[in-house]
Amino acid sequence: MLLAAISSNEIAEKYQLLIHTEAELFSDDENSPDDIAEIQAAHHDYKIGDRTIFDRCVAKRETEKAPTL
């Protein structure tokens, strides 16, 4: 019944429903802005073929963020 109702919607309505559902399921207060940025960076690296382990990725990013002396 729910699937039939969703299927009958236009794409814009489906998109709005997706945004609302994701906001309810994955609230931003569970992750800090730094966590979200780190996750997005890891996704980006994975997409371009850099498949280092997460710990190495975090260490690499921390090194890149560190001020140079």
C-alpha cells in the first residue's frame, strides 16, 4: 500500500520524501560537522580509487590539517 502510494508520486515528490526520510533516519546531531566532513572525504577517496584503511585516512588528513612550522 505504501509502495503503491510512493510509486504514484511524481519524481519531485519522491525526492522530497527521500530528503525527509533521510533527515529522520540519519539526523545530523549524531555526527559532528568534522565527522561528516571526514566521512565525505573517505567516500570521495574511495570513489577515485584510494582504498586505504580508515585509520590511515584519518592520520593522513590530520597530517594535512596540521600547521607547518
